[in-house]
Amino acid sequence: MTNTSVPLRAQTQWFHVFRAMIDQGDVARIGPHAFTVYAVIKAHANFDHGLSKPGIQRISEQSGVSQAQVKRALGVLEKAGFIAKKKCGRSNHYTLREKVQVTQAGLPHTVVTWDYVPDRAQQTVTELKKAMIAGDLASTRTLNIERLNIQINLAGGNSQIDLGSLHTDLDRLPAGIRETLRRNLNRRSDLIHSSE
């Protein structure tokens, strides 16, 4: 028999850990402490706007990671682009970033990122899927192109270009290809942001 005078409670908030972080090797690159700290911060993300405000002590207690290691992990996460940290008084406020690598024909094509907001997580994933089906990531509203690698097959072999070092990399290409790429990239320069 159930006691109806005591209200039932359940933890209904959830957080989404992208399988992509594991598949793309991000977890191995940032390490287990940073990943655990990221998971704890993500668990505290506000459902409506995504801002997360746990203190260092709370992160340490809930992750099992020492406070000194939490501070180091925060640096790792910031450098890897998984969080943005803003100091508000004596506390930190965190905005989390989701990252997914898009491939084409098995080769890296684009790294797509967006701010993590639990309320919009499903909508953002749906938008990413639609953009991939349409083959047009540039027209999305909530997604940002962080890094674009271009693989070009030349008679002498492959040449890979990273937009982070675009100016020097383009100079290695034949003049016709170089000018075509520059024209196309200039048209979309407001949509492409280098992660470098």
C-alpha cells in the first residue's frame, strides 16, 4: 500500500554526454579527470538557459577529483573548447560547448559546435541531422562551424588544408584551385570561425 501523504520525487533532469566525445578521441585527449569534471558541470546546467554554476568544492565532492585537479581540469576543458568560464563575483559561471565532427566519405570535414542548453538539446541534434541530410551546414541557426579541413587530391598526392593556417596552406596549391577556394571561402567567411 502506498502512503499518499508523502509526495513522490524523482530526478527528472538529465544531461546528455555525447558519444562523439568518446568516438572522436576527445575523452582520451582531455583525460579522465577533465571528462568527469565536465560531466559534473553539465549535470548542473540550467535546463532553460544552460548556464552552470557549481563551485570548485562542489565539483570536487561530486566528481571525486581533488580541488587542485578540478582547477587543472577546468583549464584543460577551456583550452579544448568544451567550456567557457566567466567570473561572477567570487564564483564561476560555465557555458558548456557540444562538439561533433562531421565527416564526408570517411574523412574529417567540419567540427560543429553549439552551446549546451538542455531544453534545446533535441532541437539542436535534429537541426544538425537535417543540415547533414541537406549537405548544407552553413544555413543552420544554432550550429557554428569551428574548424574546416579540406582534403584535396592532387596528381602529386593529397594536400590537407586547415583554415586555422589558411593563408600559408593555400599558397601550396596550384593557382586555379587556390583562387576558386578563396572566392568560395570569402562568400562564407561570416559563417566559418577557425578554432585555432
